[in-house]
Amino acid sequence: MNTQILDKALENLTTVIANEAEWKEYAQNEKKGIDAQLTFVFHGKKKIKRNAVVRREIRKHHVAQLQVLQEEAGPVMLIAEKLYPNIKTMLNEVGIDWMDTAGNIRLKEKETNIWIDGHTTKPLRDTKLKNRAFTKTGLKVVFLFLHDETWLNRTYREIAEAADVALGNIKYVLDGLREHGFILAKTQNMMQLKNRDKMLDQWITAFADELKPRIIKGHFKFIDRVTEQHWKNMNLGPDTVWGGEPAADLLTHNLKPLNYILYTRRGRGDLMKDFKLMPDKEGNIEVREPYWTVDNPHPKTAPMLTIYSDLMETGDPRNINIANQLYETAAEY
């Protein structure tokens, strides 16, 4: 748990509303997904308790996860360094309380309704260099480890070649994963992943910021309704695969796509000619450059982890439900 974020949020909060707040950290695995128990004290008497979830960054897919956690564990409060307006709106809509390090807060229970918003969040000082594990280059290496953790125990050169990155990056990525607590040394010469689910969640968050903007090739739409209705019959060839919703539908037959992701190395002309697509900034087909080099058993879809992250990133509950099904039964696909 990032105690710096929690302490700063409470310090600024008590200045704003002139009340007390205290927290007790949960031991690891005492309550899965919850970092601490938070107690607000009003006028020295009334107490409101919340299950605290502390995060530096929050994305759309986290909101749906918090909903599930609240249903299972009781009232949840998200504490983050900074919350963007659209995330606050999503949290408000589903009834999840929140607080940031500037002293902004939304806390609602029965007749008590506290909502303060407008204080500017200042980034917490961090004297450490940027962690290299979750840069645009590091993400390709981390993806390789998440796909198959036996790569952790290969030579730096083999890892670099498999991830298609420069050799000099590998040590920095491994050091970054150790710093996050994502690597466990079983023996002197044998490593394995630790906290894999948390590592995957951080990969998805960093992907949206660091790698995704660099691989988007454009937005398109199908040339007509008939072409869209028969998207499954498209002859993609060896260098193009579906991601996101269409890939999930091909695997589960349980998700009618509303938005499409196409991973390809083809140029715009080929996309228009061979797949009957039209460029459209508002189109529901996002074309991306593939960022992985691992083999995939399904010729028409991206690797499972790519499909999972594509679905989770949308924040759409129906997509997240399918993503979790795919993740839990990955061996079947």
C-alpha cells in the first residue's frame, strides 16, 4: 500500500472539513483487494467506516472492479493521488466514495453527504528515477513475462530478441519489476513472478498511457452494413488479427462487438482494399500496430493477454465480465 498517498489525503482532508480520520492497515491477504480500514470521526462522536483502496492511478476498468469489491466487502472508498473528472463521475454514478491528495472528497452515508471538489492536486515528490519496467519499451518485455514467465530465466539476449527490444533495456526492466515486488527469487538461478494480478493491472494502466498512443494507426469504419455483419468471414491473412471485442466473440461466441480492434502491419491502402474499410475519425474500428512477438494458437485473434487488456481497458461491465471469463479459463482457449 502507498501510505504516502493515504497520509497526504488525510492531512489535507482534515484541514478542509476540520474533522478527524484514522486508518488501520490490513495485513497482506487479510482482505483481498482492500488496503486498510478507514474511520472518519465527526464532531468527536459520529463515525463512518470505509474499506480503503489506495492507488496512485485509476482508469475506467478499475471502477467496475471496485463495484465488485464493494458488493463483496461492504462500503469502499478509493484514495488516489489524482482523480480525473470523468473517473469521479463514474464513481459517483455507481456509489463509490473517493478522496484525493488535494483534500477533495465524496463521502455519502444516510443523512451525511460530504462533497468537496475544486482543490488542485499537486504531484507527490518522488526522488526515484522513472521505473523502466512500465515504459513503452519495458511494457513489451513485461508482456513477454506475463505471457510465459519461464522467459524470466532466459539470457538477456534471448529476452531482448523475443521482445524485439534493445539488449540494454533488459536489466532496467528486471530491476524495475524487483522494485515493484513483482519478481521472487526461488533459488540463486531461478526466478518467478510475484503478485501477478497486480502486475497485470499495472501493465494495463501503463499500456494506455505509454504504448497504446504509439501503436494506433487510425480509425476506420466498414464500407457498408453488410460488410460489418459478415466481419467474421474476412480473410485476414497471416499479418492481421482481431483484438478486443471481436476477438472475444470469436473465442466465446458470447459478445456481439460494438467496437472493433484490428492489429495489423498493413498500410492504409491495403486495409481499404482488402477489408473494405473507410477512414473515419469517429469510426468504430481502431487499427493498431502489433506489439508482441509471441506465437498465438488462434490465427484470427491476438494473444489472450492482449484480448484481456483490450476488454478491461474499456471499463464496460459486459467486456470486463467476458475478460475475466477468458482469464480464468485461458487454458481452454
